Amino acid sequence: MRLSLNDLHASLADPLLDAMTFLNEVTTRYPDAVSFAPGRPYEGFFEPEDVPAYLETYLDHLADRGLGRDAVRTALFQYGPTKGIINELVVRSLANDEGLTVDPGAVVVTVGAQEGMLLTLRALCAGPDDVLLVSSPCYVGVTGAARLLDLTVRPVPEGPDGGPDP
């Protein structure tokens, strides 16, 4: 038995998904271009030979927290807490950089904007009558996330100042 695309959630056949594929292909064809469209960091900022120094910095951080050898091994090679392992660092950065006091348990670290939007929409849009209003044009990722959750999306035109057009 073959599984057809028509048998899956309709969001997987959304033509907007092709736009992201196209943007990634452009980045591949023009490797010297710095593209912000697909959310892809510039590879020139990351060097493989720097990885040991990053690892050493993290090991020092674990030692500063008082972790012994067995606990360090567990931290490196086992699944960590469901909410992640860097919440304390994020909270400290928010306090130092922005003057914000935040409970580490209130911080949700995601792998990117797309996941953050999906989690936010899932939490805030809980009923069948909920509608997502988006500026027009908007980031394709938010409409894709809404589609995965079967949310109705309504575009709101932007005025000359970038705000909603009355």
C-alpha cells in the first residue's frame, strides 16, 4: 500500500512550502551570498576547528556548576530536561543585557522562529472559532504553522506606516 500526499495533512501540499525550498536552492547556487530569507546563518561565522574550544568552554561551565565526572558525562551524552539546559544562561543574559528578571522555568528555548510560532499558536489558539490575523504580506512560516494547526488565517493589509491599514 502506498501512502499518497492526498492522504496526509493538507499543509504538506501547500505551495508556500515550495517557496522555502526555492530560497534554500538559491543559497546553494550562490554560496557567497548572505541570505536571511531561509533563516540560515552565514557559514563563514562557524569554523570546525573552533568546536573543541566551544566544548571546553561548556565543560568549564559544567565544572563551575559543581558537576562531577559522572554528571558531566550524563550532561553531554544523555537527554536532558524537557525544557532544555540553557534556560539559566538565557535568564542571566536577559538580566545583564536587558535588565529583565525572568524565572528560568518561564523560558522556552526553541530551535528557531518556526517552532516558536507553532508553540505559541498551539497555546493561544485553543478553540474552533480562533482566527490568526497576519499582516499582508507576512512571513510564510507563520501561515504554515497555522495551517498545521488548522487555524483560519486572515490577512490584514499594511498601511503606509507599516501598521494595520484602517
